[in-house]
Amino acid sequence: YYWIGEDLFKKGMIDEVILLYSEALRSFPNGDYSDKMRYTLAWAHLKKGDLDTALREFDKTVEISDEEDLVVSALCSIGDILTGRDQYEKAIEVYDRVLKEFPASLLADYAQYQVGYILKIMGRYEEAILAFRSILVNFKGSSLTDRASYQLGVLSSAKGDHKAAIEQFDMLITDHQGSVLIDEARLK
């Protein structure tokens, strides 16, 4: 079932994936690949716009999977859905869980960035600044360091600290030569 469903998903046959995996999971709820099927089923429901079912399937994936990458990805997906629903405090809790339980995961920098982004949206600038600085300190090789630098510049400017903003934008321009944010930083 698993490989057939993955092939269907890649072909964009979302309804077929939902039917196949739903039936497979009803028949074999603890079978081989059930965690991966739930994860793909969650994505299929997400593509259909059924966020409630997607959340349930991502939650079940987190509950049953022993694979760290799958659990972390499901948690980040849950956080993203909650963020999209303006359920910011709940989203921060989910991303914080990733940071506490899986600090070395490939998505830990993403979780940290999302925490900063949400705090910025909420107007909690000082906390957002700490979250974005954490990316620069704790995730030096991250592909999100340019975005964190940019956000630090924006937040410094919003607080009226134009000197700090200029320093952040200059650091972005100097340290991240290929960043898509350089032109925007120059305009600031």
C-alpha cells in the first residue's frame, strides 16, 4: 500500500491517496509504514484544504512514529497550520517542542525562525529579537541566517534603533552575498 500511495501522491492523485491510505490504516492501523502513510495522508488532506483532518493525521504521526525526521516534520507542519490559523501561542508551543526535544534536527533552525516570526507578528519585539539572534548564534550554517539578520534589522528599525538596524542590514549585505534579501536591505 505504502509505495502505491506514494506514487499516487507524486502524480497528484490526492483523492486516490486518501482512499487507499484510509482503507489501509483501517485494516492495518499498526502495520509497516503506518506512520509514513499517516504523514502522507496528512499532506493529502492539507492539499485538499481539510486542515482539521490534516492536523489529526500529523498528531497521530507524532504519536506513533519512531523516526525523528518524520516526527519533527509533522510537528513543524502542525505549527505551520496553527500559525496560519492565528493560533500563535499553540504554534510557539509546538515549535518549542521541536527545539527542546530535537535540537539537532534538520528543522530546528526553521522552528527557531518560526518562533521569532510569530513573536514579531504578536508585537513581542524583544522576544522576537532573541529568537532571531539565536539563529545567528546556534545555527551558523543555516540557510535562514540571512532572513534572521533581515528580521533583526526590521525589528531594530521598528523599535527606533536605526543604528542597530543599519548594522544588521550591513551584516546581511556583507555576510550573505547571494541572498535574495540584499536589495531589500539596501532599500532600508
